[in-house]
Amino acid sequence: MTASDVAPVISVRALTKRFGDLVAVDALTFEVQRGEVFAFLGPNGSGKSTTIRMLCGILEPTSGEGRVLGFDIAREGERVKQQIGYMSQRFALYEDLTVRENLEFYAGVYQVAGASLSGRLDELMTMAGLQDRQGQLAGSLSGGWKQRLALGCAIVHNPPLLFLDEPTAGVDPVSRRRFWTMIYGLAQGGVTVFVTTHYLDEAEHANRVAMIHGGTLRALASPAELKRSAMQGQLLNVTCASPMEAAALLERAPGVNEVALYGAAIHVLVDPTRTSEESVSDWLSDHGIAVGNVAPIEPTLEDVFVSLIGTATVATGQSTTR
Amino acid sequence: MWSRIRSIIRKEFIQIRRDPRTLAMVLALPALQLLLFGYAFNTVVDHLPLVIFDESKDAYSRQLISAFGNTGYFDIRGHVDSREAVAAAIDAGDAKVGLVLPPRFGDDILRRQVSLAQLIVDGSDPNTAQTALFAGWMIAAAVSESVQQPNVVAARQGAIELRPVVLYNPSMLSVNFMIPGLIGLILQFQTLILTAFAIVRERERGTLEQLVVTPIKSWELMIGKIIPYVATAFMAVAVALLVARVWFGVETAGSLPLLVLLSSLFLLSSLGIGLFISTISQTQTQAMQLAVFVMLPSVLLSGFMFPRESMPWIIQQLGLLIPLTYFLQILRGIMLKGVGLEVLWGSVVPLAIFGVAVFGLSAARFRKRLG
């Protein structure tokens, strides 16, 4: 093993970006290892895009430092660009070009050489399942096909690091599954994947999740670890009449740490040493609320995020509908 | 580096080929514009409706009348029997021109005296009036010569308000005059709009965001975008020149290579403006509006439509700030007069200064905005 195999693919220290008085990204420090699927999770305006732009070498940090694939992002941005793939939620395809022409265009842009080009294009079209559609205009493809073609264009030059910016927006669940299968395949082959998202269920696909809010890093761990460690106590799911009123009441109940509304249900984080399912149920009944059911549940990433941020500013579980 | 530029050029050409609007703009628009302008300026100079009041009614008067009818400048609409009837026909718009031949018209020619014919012209449209006068003079002179009496004189009278406009030859010089102007305008319009659109479209579609994270450098993108649209602009010029030649019989008097060379110089400034527009527009609609805003002064003040000589001093000075003004002088010089650099350098130098300055500044801005 050489040094570059063990060195982190992305490594940033106190990375900061200010726009005038606004601190968009505030002293981020983290590392991403080779072959990792790393999710950068946060609501809109939390600094995700600014961070990704700095990592891609197109935006200069105000302070702090970052290295991507061994290159300094502030001074060697041009060298970073040749080594990374980038795919945004807008699927930057030329709609009036065919599938093959789109791939050929990006191959030319990344200077994929003549002899290996044809084989590489065939390989990508097979991977994306687009062999039979190579003469079709990209504009006439449906969302899932466009997404896979956009991915193909982003990795035409075999980049060791792939940035995905909100990659599955507006794509049906079957296509999303297929897309993630492709991403895992790439990661297995040693490609590092850095994905930003504000969809919590999308972050569940990652090896590690960085939760970012207001430009600062709030948590960084695997999804399972986050659920285990970030939630202090037992999470209860409560169904009852007039949930708004009930939630307000529960805020004042003994042994209750957090209350969050989920549609008609309420998620209540309680201290199991001080209270129980029965006492929560009784408390509500005593205050004139007809209780349906109170049961312990496993926390989702959303629960973790709400717990960390304090407000439900993140898109909820039904993330495919926008 | 060249492989990246080549990729962009190739992509742009595919996109031009697939977009009917762009294709129409490149191929059909120049031909259409030339035909429209050519005919719009042509119809006014021939087939003017003419009424005649012939009191002389002899061989000479008939000769003059048939000469008027034969030229094609006039259509004889009829004979009337009083001066009042001539005036009434012009008032009513049935005729633009009246020809009055007094009773002594033929006798005067025989007596070798000055023979007077009177041409009454509707001067409300100065262009028409002037053409009628020129044509009348020419016909009178020709008839004079044929009767070997160099003294038939056509005179004018009445409600004629003539303004001294630049002298159009009553032949087809108006087309000659329009063609260089049109070529200049097409060059400017196409490069400016298409270049701006090609970049703004990528911004709209989100592909520019993608290109920024690829190894493409902003100047490579710029070159890759410019070359295809310069090529199409020259194609448009070729179409315009072809239509001019085949349809109107107008040929370039001077050097074609010089024309192409100086056109390239002119393109620098249009490309620069196009690039500039692309840096300040978010959508194609915005780009279009800005382009029209820029084009309008060019059309009005450069001398394309109206002769600069008849403009007030201050407007003339404003016209000197427009690259098309210089380019029109160059185009007309080469195409109509067949002159070369030795005459044109006075226009070439400001054009070059404009081109380099506008393009340089816009290119710098383009780089900064993209990076």
C-alpha cells in the first residue's frame, strides 16, 4: 500500500467561507476516506452547496484549508477538476444532443483518449442501461434515464472522487433504487462518493452522515451510530385526538425531553428512568385527551436531525414528493 | 486544450443543426431581409401613376408622352382636359405625377425655341418626388436629343415640397446602397444574438454550472462558443451576397478577401457585446431585450437607414460611437466604389480600436463572472 491509498480523499480543517457579513460555512473539519459514501445532510441554505463548490475548486475559502485527492483546493483547483466527477440535481445534459453525443461531449471535455473512448462509452451505456437508446435525444428521456445518463457523463473519465449534489430529486423510487445500486457499485470499485442532500432517507444510503446546519457541523457518524448516540432516551410514538394540543401538553409532562409532530402522530423522547409509556398515556388522559396508542419506536435519521437542530426544517420522510 | 475546444465547437454545430430557429436565422433571414429591403426601396421608384393634359396634340407631344410611358418609371393612367383635372387627380391620389403640354409645345420645337412642358409632382413623399423629377428630366433630355432640338425643358410647379436628401440614382442604386448596410446589420445581429444565446442557454439549462467544474477554462469555452457563430455569420453573409448577385445583379466592386478581413475586425466588437450581454443576462428573454436595446441605435444612427449627413451635429457625433457606422463606410467603399485600404484606413482604425477594446473588456468580464 502506498501513502495515497491510506491518505484521506477529502480532508478539510476549519474550512470557512464568508460572503460579506454572512458566514455561509463556519470552521468545518472532517475527513472522507477512500471508497466511502459520505452524505452531507442539511436543509437548504445550510452551506452544503458552498462547501461542495469549495471542494470542487471553484470557490476560494475565506480561511481554513482543504485537500482533495492530495491537491490544495485553494491553489490547485484546476488539478482537482480533472480528477473529480460532478453531478447536480439539474442533470446537466444537452437535451438537443443524443445520449451518445452527450457522453462524447463530456469525454472530449475530460480528454478521454481516442482508442479507449469507444470502449468506455459502451461500458457506461451498459451500466446505465442506455445501449438501446444511444441515438435518442437526451431531452426525450424520462427522469430516471436522464439521471443515469448524467451520472455516466460525470464519470466518463473514471474519476476517483464523485460529487453528487442532490442527485435523486424528482426521480421515481424504482429509478432511485437503481441509481443507488450503481453508486454502491462505484464505491465498491474504490470510488469515493460525496453526496449532498436534504432528504433524510437518502442519507440512510451513506456509510457516514455529516449533519450540517447554519454552516456548522452538528454531527458526523454512521446512520446507525447517529440514531444510537444522538438520541438520549427512549422514543415513543403517540397517536391521540387533537395532536396539536396534546403536543403542547406533553412539552410540560415530567420526564419528557423532546416533542415533535409527525402528521397525526407525535414523537416523544422520554427519559426511561423517570417516565414510561403508561405514565405518558395517563398524563394525556388526565388532561382530557383521548389516547389511541403509545409505543416505543426506533428513531429515524429525521428524529436525530430534529433532535440536533431543534426545528423541523428538513424535508420529511415523503422526500420524493417535492 | 484543443480537444476541449473542439468538443465545444462540435457540440455547438450539432445544436445549430437541430434548432430550426437558429438555422432559419442563419440561412433564411439574410435572404428574406435582402428581398424585403430590396423591394421596399424599389417599388417607390417605378410605375408611378401619371395623368396627362395634352393641349398640343401633335407628333412631338405624342413622342414625349410615349417616351414617358415606355421607361417603366411611369404608368399612364389617362388623359384629362384641364389643369384643374390634373390637380384633382393628384389630390385624390389617383396620380402621383401630372404632365402638362401647352398648346405651343410642338410649334416651339419647330421654331427652334425653348419648348416648355410642365411636370407636376406629388411631393409628399420626397423619395418618390425626386425619382419622378429625375426620370422626367432624363426623358425630356432624351427626347430633345432625338428631335435634335436641345431645348425641351421640363419644369416643375405647384405644391412640391422637395427636401434635399442624398441623391439616389433613379436606377436601382437604392438596392446597391442597402446591400452593404444589410450585410453589416446581419453580421452584427447574428453574432451578437447567437453568441449571447449560446451562453445564456447553458446558464438557463444548468449546463454552465456543470462546465465550470470540468477542466474547461473560461477562455476555451469562449473560443469554442465564438468560432461556430462567426462561421455561421459568414455563411449568412455569403447567402446575402449570393441573393444580391443572383436576384438584384449587384456585384462586389472591390476585393472580397479585404471584405472578409475587415468583417472579422468588425465581428470583434459584436462578439464582445454578445459576450457582455451573456454575463449580465440570466435568461434568453433578457438577452434578447438587451440585444434589441443595443441594436436599435446601430440601425438608426449608423447610416444604415438614414443618411448621416442629414442628421444634426450631435446625433452625428453619437453615431461615431457605434462600430457599425465605420463598418458601413468600409462595406460601401469596398462593395460599391471598389476602393481599398488606402482610402478606408480612416474607418478601419476606429473600428479596430473599438473591436479590441470592447472584446477585451467583455472577455475579461466573462472570465471573472464564470470563474
